[in-house]
Amino acid sequence: MEQLIAKHKEEYGHTPEVIVQVPGACTVLGAYADACRGWSLVGTDRSTLYVAISVRDDNMVRLFNATLNDRKRFPLNNIKFRKEDRWGNYPKGVIAMMSADNHEIPGLDITLKGRLLYADNQMVSTSSAIGTVLAVDHLLNLDLSFSATIRLVYQANTTFNSEPCRVSDLLTILNSGRDKLFFFDLQHVTYQERIFPFTEESPQYVALIVDSKIPPSAMREEIYYKKLDIEAAFEQLSEHYSGAFIRDFPESDITSRVVHLDEEARHNAQYVLMESQLVKDAANLLTPRDAPQLGKIFGRIQTGLRDLLEVTVPEIDWLIKRAGELDGCLGAVQVDNGFAGNIMVLLSKQALPSYISRLEDYEHIFGFHPRWYIYGGHEAAKVVLPEHR
């Protein structure tokens, strides 16, 4: 945080009055469940974003991205989306929504810094908007309610920026914490808290996050278009279902071709319905710490990602295959934490050194230096300066 304070002071000539820390969200299982309003397991992740803010004496808002060394600015009397402003549109959208709510926003100096700024647009827009709302709320003593915070972030992302925004991500980033996952029912937008037992403190099994470090473009665009195809598949499927919830559509009717879908749509719908149901099973395995059964679910979901959705790449396949060859490795699966090409490997602490050594082979073969850490969640978004709040 000291670096952020120094950057803000160097850029604007004064220290920030408020700093907010925002974690990323990690959908461990159920990354595609939105399509059927099914179930997902989401926690906070260690990659973070900091938003520093202070008041100016004019009508301008200046934005400094200290991670990308980029700058934007806009006047408060003419807040418009501009494609060329890229990341700057995310805090700008928040200011626009707060102004529309008749909050009197003064001129502001805002600095953003953190690894989370390298994530995909959805994660950057979500974390930037949350950080900006919390920072402005604290700076101006607005005392916003929790529901107002959620609404402002959601509107800034979807209305002003036309970016997808998951309410499950918002609720997780604002509420969750260390060693926790939220088990979401996306149909009713409710969640239950689950303790995630496979952290550093676990006596036997740990969940390792491995970042393959492949170029983000290798998967992000493919996944974006895959999600559009999935939406189209469920539009087709809904024409054949008269039940209350599409997530309850019998998977067997798809696999046995009782309903007519083209082959790609059939695979997409089959995977999403299967994944959603498996998330329910996985959530029930966390409290009894049933690592072997959870590992099997990881394997089934990853097989579906590879064979039905076809959203894996050789690097991911290699990392997962090498994990499966080790005694003590229970399963591995791709996770959605804003960084393309990340997996979670569930394995014993005894097997951990062997798998880490295989990551050196990965670097020699593919030329990418992987990053890894034991998953354990992170604190919810919060004001860290002033420290007493």
C-alpha cells in the first residue's frame, strides 16, 4: 500500500484520503451455471485491486492506472462512455450512476493499482466499480446501504459500460472472506456459506491454484463466444420445456436426443446442466471434508470442459494430465478467476512437492513460467485507509 500512496502523491501532489482494497472472485465450480440459473461455488481470490481517492478543487475527475501507467480524465458535467477510455470507463460509470442518484460528487483524483487490473474485462469492471463506490461512499460520508452499493455497481457495469456482471461475484467480493466459499442458487439469487477446508492449514489435502501463464487471448475470446453459443442453446431448449426452472431439464432427454438440438447446442446444454448438478454435490462434500469424492467431481467437470465444451488448450491438458499421474492427486479442474488458463488441483500435502517439480517441466516444454499458490480465499472488499474504518 505504501507504493500506492507514493504513486498517488507523485501523480497528484497529495496523499490519498481513502484507499479501498478489493479482492477478485474465483468461481471454483459452476462457471457456466448462469445459463441455466443453476448452482455455483464462488470465493474471493488473492489477486487484488486498490483504489485510492482524494478530492480536487475543480470539476474534473482524473484517473491514474498505476499498474498500466495510463491516465484518463473527464469533467463531471459531461460524463460519457468513450471506447478509447477502456479501463477508465469503469470508475467513470460509477460516478455517472451516483450523479444520477443526485449525489453531489466533487472533483476527484483516483488511482488504481493491483494485479487484478490484468484480469479479463468482466473482473476488472466489477472490482473497479466496487472499489470506486466504496471509496466515494467513505470519502463523502454517504452511508450507502448494501443494496444501494450492489445496484450502483451493477448499473455502472451493465447500463453504462454494457459489460456482463455477475451478482454472485458482487455478493462474494463484498461479503466473503478467508477459508470461505459461497454456494449460490442462481435461480433465486440466494447463497449459503461453506467453509473451504483444503487450505494451508489443512492437515492432509490442499487445493492448489496454478496459473498456466498462457497468453490471455488464447482462451478469453474462445470462452466469450462459447458463452454466447450456450445462451443460444438454452433458448432452443426452453422451447421444449414447460417446467418451472430450466436447470431441472432432464439431462437424459438431451443425451438420448428426445429433444431436437444441433450437435453443438446439445453438447453445450448437456455440459451446463451436468455441471450445475455436480456443483450441488460438491457443496455437500465440503463440510465432511470428503476430498476424494470432490476430486472425482473435479475430474468429471474437467472432462466435460474438454470433450463437450472444448474450451481447453494443450497447456491446460498437460497440467491436468500430469497431476492425474501422481499418487495423492485427487482431481483438477479449470476455475474462473478472471485470468485465463487457471486450474485448481486437489492433492495431498505429500504429493505437493512432486507436482511443483513437474511445473518446471511445463516451463521447459511450453516456455511459460507458471504461478501457483494454495487457495485460501481473501478478505472481503474493505476500506484500508483510514485504518480505523
